[in-house]
Amino acid sequence: MDLLADLLRRAVRLPLLAAKYRQWAVGETPALHQVPVLRHDELARVTEEVLALRTAVGTSSLWAVGGSLADPELSLLPHDLGVRQLRCSWRPLGADDVLANLHPLERLRPNHHFFNRFAAESGTLGLAFGRLPEGGHKEWAELLTKVGVTAVAAPPETVTQLLGIATANRPLPWLRTLLLGGMSLDSTPDETLADCLPNTRVWRLYGSPATGTVAQRGPRCLDDVYHPLPTQHVEIVAGLLVVTTLDPARNPPLIRYQTEERGEFTLCACGRPGPAVRLFGAASPYFRLHGHTVSAQELADLAVATGDVRAAQVVLDDSSWDERVQLRVRLAPGVPADEYTLQWIRYQVLTRHLVLASCVLEQPDAFEVVTFDELADTTSPALNGRATAGSVLVRDAF
């Protein structure tokens, strides 16, 4: 496989990846499955190495995969975010469309930039609106109608607003195309969208700041089924998606990157040739909140790092598409169990985590901190069971 040989040759130019791939980069090119997987913590360290060495960074851009201000997990993506290659196989927009980009301009999050570039590549007039203001829904809806908007790209929390408007006897007849996902995954149910927006075609992407866009789906695809892009080779290893990026502009090379996404190969009703993947959700100890993948372990660690918390667990209530997260804490001796303490812990976690704050900005009640005397099994490092509270991760400070 000449392409794999080239990826390996480029990878071993970096010291950290040389140690991982050296034996595979010489002699006969191995089969892809023989090459070891790349973990997310390894990718973060290699990205730091590329930045320190300024090794062929070129016109890449830097984004946050996760982590905290003190220990960030960062990723480098090509400056155009892969929109030209994506446009070859995913064509929801045309020259007669006007796209309202409702993704907010956030710190180290790429979706706002991504959809601006995608509109330009599609020959579509783009309206970089950003986050919708609170209230005044009738007025801004009238503005979008006035400027001729036909399509919207929006994060899950804004989709919730759109659905609220549509179900409050204020239909959105101008909304013929809805673009979801991007460098994330919006899991708003197809059935809910069809009920509230029956005349709107829904197009989705799956990706992350670590991988870029990985797979796409159109209005005729089955629920939760996505088609890998030509620039992304997808495997399923132990139930998880493993991604190899074939774009030579990607630096550092992404070879068998193990995502936190559970899935399986399947068939799709749309008739598109090639493999299709059904996605099941994030794997322990990760969870998805409003389209973003978040590490429950990182949140619990940040809570304990405040000094006010001895142990913590994260409980995800995903019984409906309006997801909520509860950080349950066991306070240190002498720390008062009052509202001030809980809000202080919440503030510390939100301001230090690179992903969570953007998930809850529009819906503050989606993340709360509460005291909890009896935490779940504090010896387990993984998400356990679902019960009625959803998924749980425990981090013990003892």
C-alpha cells in the first residue's frame, strides 16, 4: 500500500512517532491492521512536538480536542478543514442557497469556521450569524426570512431553539436544508426533526477536532448510519472506530487513530456504494453532550483539583435528546455543603475545561454540581451501567 508507506515515512520524521512506527517504515510495507493504533493521548503529545519543532506545520490550524487549560489536548488540521474534499461527496448546498451559519465563534472550536468555508466552497452565499441571541425569536426569524436564507448550519442547542419555534405555531417554511454536525456529532433524533420540520432536508456529518470530518449522511440514509469520506479510512476494532486520514496535508499523519466512538459496519438504504457505519455513541469514559465528546474523567479530576472535593462522579442523563450532566461530589472535611461551594466548583470546572463550557453556554442547566454522600463504585475507572441516571464515571481521590 503505497499510501500507507508514505504516511509511515512522514510519521517517522517526528521523534515520538518514530519510536512507534520505525519498524513498520522500513522494508516491505505492512498491512494496515498490523500497525499499532494511535491513542488520543499520544496524538496530543505528538501535536505538542510538532508545535515545538515547527515541523512542517504549514498552513494548519490548531484546535482543542479536550483537556484543561493546564493540560490541553490539541490537534492540527489543514487550514481549509478538508472542505474541498468533502464537497466532492457531500453536496447539500447549491448556488441558489443562502446558508445561515449559527455556530458560535468559540475558543479552539472549529465548526463556525468550517461551515463558513464549506458555504464558500459550495458557491453558496453565507451569513455568518453566529450564536442566536436570547429571546426575540420572532424578530431574528423574520430577519433570516428577509435575507433569503434557505439553509441553516447549527449546533444542537440552537436546533433545540429551532424546534421550539416550529412547534409553537411558528413554522419555518424557508428552512429547506439543515446541516448538522461538522467536527462533532449532533444526535438529535431524525424522528423529532421530521415531526417538527417536515419540509426540511437534514444532512449530517460526523467528525471531531482530532480527526476532521470522518463520515457523512444525507436525507435518505438510515438513522445513525454514516458513510466514510474518501479521505478517511475507517476500521472497527474492538467495537471502536479507528480512523486513518489519507490527506497528505494532515500533519502529523493520522494513522489508525482510535476514536472514542462505538460503531459497526452495516448497510444503508440510500444506495451509496462503499461501506457504511452505524454509530452507537461515545465509549467509556467519554460521553457526548450537545454534539461534543467530553471525558468524564477530566471533569472529575478538575473537581478534585479544586481541593474542596475528595471524590467525584459524572452522571449523564441522556434519556431524552435534551442531554444533561450532573457532577456529583463528595466534599472534603470541613468544606460547607452550601450553594456557594457548589457554584464555585462548577465555575472552576467550566473555566478550566476546554470543551465543556461551549456545551452549556446556551443551556446552563445542562450541567450542575451536587453533593452526593453515596457515590458509585469508586474503584472503577469506567462508565458503568445506565440504570435511570444514565452513564456514570467515578474518580476517587483517596
